[in-house]
Amino acid sequence: MNPLRHIIHLDLDAFYCAVEEQRDPALKGKAFAVGGRPDQRGVVSSCSYAARARGVRSAMPMRSALNLCPDLRIVSPHFTDYRTASRKVMQILRDLTPLLEQISIDEAFLDVTDLPGSIPEIACGLQAGIRQNVGLPCSLGIASNKLVAKIATDVGKMGAPKGISPNAITIVPPGDEAEFLAPLPVTMLWGVGPKTAEKLIPLGVTTIGELAAHPEVDLLHRFGKNGYDLALRAKGIDNRPIVIEHEAKSISQEVTYVQDVRDPQKLHQTLGQQSAQVARQLQKQNLTARTIKIKLRWSDFTTLTRQVTPGQPFDDEGTIGHHAVDLFEKEWQQAERQPVRLIGVGVSGLEKPPQQIGLWDLDWQKDEKLRQTITALRDRFGEQALQRGIGNKK
């Protein structure tokens, strides 16, 4: 049994929009969205609370957002500013405790078990400190574990008045986890997506409490190991530790075209550029990969992924590019060369290569020197400075 913990989940409220309001104070209180233009298939990356009150949501096509809110202001994203603001917030959290797990640009978990002071004092002080030093609002959920803390944040946000930043603090006392979760929709529980929720309805399960009361044996029979995990989560049990560092599991690049593309030369060029970018990230992090994958989306929004695992680990754009083109050509021919809306290249199975270079490995040394030169040129002159030919082999 783990000792009692105090975990804080922090979520910066409408983060992109809050940063944009710092850039342009005239946006405060207005209905606006950060994202792409509607005439370029733009989507809503984030939207202000005034816009949310009128039905606008993140990931919504910008055209749909404008239909709901005709006077919606559209703001182009400023990612450099978002990253800068995020680093400032995360530094405040690290100054509070080294037990920090950043899970996205605007979310993090903290273990504050051993900090002096009461939990309400710690939470209020943290929220006020971020507001005072970075000028950003945030909402906090506090509980004995990560699962309940995250849901507490969501509940706090949902209960806030519409149209304004929630700036909520929700504390679940130790021992009250199951009671707190019981009345909530089962879809708020990690691991319950639309398909699982649909399968639970015939069992009379629509709330987390009903899931907790359902026989574990039946959940295990119906859902396998996930059924056992669901039974534990529904009772508010989650023993996962704070993970201070994350290892990358994959590296990828993708692009959505403004207009659907049918030109093979342009598609191959995109694959080549993406392969070079992925290889560059592998080399910068001193990693090799084992699997190459592509992602495709046709004009009718059908999306698919395909992958291949070569015999040896790799980190070069030639290997990535050739396999990416081969995978693409096979799928594109089967799809009768229909227009492409999105295309992407990625690698997985990442690992550190063994450092056992022999004295006479001159070929390796030459290749490494060439790669370093290419990387330096691209750093200075951009990705277009050098391009490797990766045309489909016949």
C-alpha cells in the first residue's frame, strides 16, 4: 500500500488564447479563436471562453466555428510565445518541487506530499504565483493520485461560470475518491472512449459509480486486462508515480495540404523533406529507429497508416525516405492515385546505438563527418539547402 500522496494536476486555462490576450489586450472578453484560416481548411487550435460559450470548440473546423459565431475573430498562432510562456510556468513548478511531470505544453502533475503547509495554501499560492509572475490563469485538481487529480481539474472547469476563465481549484480529500467519481459520466474516466462507452450501455453502466459496482470478473471477461484496469480506476485507484523524464517513443512529421495534391513529384518531395527532418531529429538525439511508418489521408477524410521494419536499426534519411516512398506508392496505386489531403512520415522503436567504433572504421567516420556537414549546412541555410534523391526504385 502506497503512503498517502498529494498530487496536483495543473492545466493552464485556454493557454494559447491567454498568451494572445497578453500580446493584444483588446482581445480580452472577446470571442476569438487561435488557428488557421477557414479558406485554407484551418481548424481551431484554441478558443476563448467567450467563444466557447457560443459553441466553438478546439479541433473544430474554422468554417464551422464561424457558422456558430459569425463575429469570431481569428488569430494566427505564435508558437514561440507559447513555448516561452510554458517554460516560465514549468520553472515555477520546478522551483516548488522537483517531482514534476510535464505532460504537454500547458499541463503538468506535481507531487507536493512533502511540502510544508496545507494543501489549500499550496494550491492557492501556486495559482497566484503563476498569475503574478507569468500573467496566466490556471486550474488545479488535487487528489491522492494522478487519475483523480486530472478528473478533479476537469470537474472544476466544467462547474465554472461560462464565458470566463475558470481559474478553478478542486480538492478531493483522501478517502473520498470513489464517492467523488461516482456520479460522473463514465466517459470522463481514462480508458473509456466512445466504443467502450457504447459497449457499457447494455450493462446499465453510464456513470463511473455504476462501473465501480459492476462485477470485476465480468469486466475482465468482456474487456480483458483493460476491464481490470477500468474496475480499479472506477474506484479511484491509481498508483502510478510521477514520471520526471519521458523518453521519446516515436518521431514524426506530417503536413495537411491547403489543396488536395495529386502531383507525384510534389508528394515525393514532401516525403523527402519529412524523412530528412525525422533523420535529423534522430541524429541530434543520438537515436536509431527500427520501424518506418507513413500516414495518409485522402480527400474523403479516410485516414490510414502503414509501416515497415527493416532488418537493421537506422538513423539516415536515405533509408527512411526510400521505405516511405515505397509504402506510399503501394497504397496510392491501390487507391487509384486519388488526391492526398495529409501525408506524414514517422519512425518508432527508438534506442541508443552501441558506442563500439573500431580504430579502422574509416567508412563510418567518413559517413559521420558527411552527416555532420549536412546538418550544419541545414542549420545555417534551412532544410532546402540540400536534398537527397529518394525516388522510388524500380
